[in-house]
Amino acid sequence: MMANCAHNCLSERGAYYEPCRLGIHVCGGCDLHNAALTEANYPATNTLLARRLFRDLKAECAAGTEEPTEFVVDLMIGGEPEDDFKMTRQMLARLTVRASSPDALDRRG
């Protein structure tokens, strides 16, 4: 289920859907506007590093099966989603810190 846009809709903030070609794409949206929108992209320099970062993020940030989710995190390879997991809004800050950390940046090249 996409996020309810009553308070902070991505489309009302002028967001758009534009996933990276290689790396991690965080997608949100809203039921009211029936739109999938890019929340964040974390580009990678090669496929191996993108897959490693995705694996680590999935282990740390994936929602449980019973949790309501607001984001989908995609592993983008060649502009196409290869794998994904669902994530809650509460985990967005953790994913952002983890994907932007010096360790993640070093691993991405």
C-alpha cells in the first residue's frame, strides 16, 4: 500500500518517478494520486557493489510481513528492477544513513 498523502504527499512536493540505472531506488507514492514517485536514489558504480549494498539494506531495513509499508526499495540493474523489498516510513532515516555512510560510499566506488 502506498503512503496516504493527506499530510505530506510526494506528488504535492513536486516529486517525480525517475529511478537510477544502477544502484538503489526508493519509491513511494500515494493512494489518492495513484502515483509511484522517487523518494531517493543511491547510484552505484558497478553491479557487484549495488547488489552488496542492496543485500545489506534489505537485511537491516525490510519490513516484516505484517507491517504496513509505504516504500519499495528496488535494486536497479541496467535501468530495470532486479529485486525489491518493502519498507516502513520509520526505516527511511536508517536506510538513508546506511546508504549514505562512508562505508557504503567506499563500496560503491
